[in-house]
Amino acid sequence: MILLCVGLTGGIASGKSTVSRLLKEKGIPFIDSDKIARDLVHPGSEMLSEIIKIFGPDVLQADGALDRASLGQIVFAREAKRRELEGLSHPRIMATQDRWLEQMKVLGDSPAAVVDAALLIESGGWRRFDRIVVVDCDESHQIDRFVGREGMDEEAARVRIASQVPLVEKAKYADWLVDNRGSLDNLKEQADKLAAWLLESAPIKKKKSN
């Protein structure tokens, strides 16, 4: 099956995960790159072993799982360390995304599939997609959502937001821009229009002539 491969991105707490779930309700499957990243560092994994070699055993919890908060404090305080971590994770995450997209092609349940990835632009992975969707919002909204969701203080939230390409720049890559400055109902309306556009844009496999 011919598949329209869609990259969906935005900033921290911009609302892209909500958009992904709304698209799924319309029959368009998605994969969450944050979940991929978490799965890659399960106890005993190759990537977790490499992280320990670079950052030391202090980034582990007592049960041997990765202490994501401790690692975050290191990598968001030192850009060189963050780049080193991204060098480990990005190729593995993109390989997992590509395998999933191939599975979606084989299954043929939908003419379009969405990869939800916060660092799609930063990693250069956006070039692999047929369409790019960017979820945009004000930084104040990002901070409020992130602080409320993660229990992080405002200063730490600002540091993490600053580590990403600004949304105003990401918007330049967009084939479709979702404005998440309004209500949830408004976001649902936009998601409905986006889903219709993606399905209309999806290539149609022509039947072979006899």
C-alpha cells in the first residue's frame, strides 16, 4: 500500500500529543516518539548501558531503571551532554519510526500514518516525511502546561523550552499549522479539518488493469 507519512511536531507541552489522539479518533494511526525513547532505555537495553557509560551510574534508580529526572538535570544544564545523548537516541528512534511506518504500509488500515516527535526538526528527521504538521502555541501556554503536568518549576520549564527550536521557526517547516491557543473544542475542529486534509492528500493506489 502507498502510505502518506506525516511528521507531527511542536514544542514542549504545545499540545501535539492531543492532536495525535484526535487524529487517531478519525482513523489515522500514530506512534509517540516519547514512548519509543522510554522503551529504548528499559533495564538491560543496549542504549541504557551506553547512557551509564557516558553519564555514570547516578542516572539509575534503585531498581535499575533510568532516572529520567536526574538525566534531564544533566543534559539540560550542559548542551554538549544533551547533544551526546541525542546522538545515541535519535538514530534509534528514527529506525523504530521507520519500522512502524513499514508495518502501517503492510497492514493497509489507513492511507496515512502520523509520527509524533517533538524533535523532528532538530534531528533533521523531518526530511523523511511527505507532510509536516506543526502544533503552535504561546510560550506562556507551554510553561503553564508543562509545570502543571510535570510538577517542574517555571525556570526549569523555560530551560527545556529554550533547548528546542522556537515554535516560530518550526512553523516555517509546516505544510499544515495547528493553532493551539484556544479551547479544546477549537482544537478538535482543527484536528477534524487536518484529518480530512491528510486523507484527501493520501496517494491512492491504482488498480492494475486486466
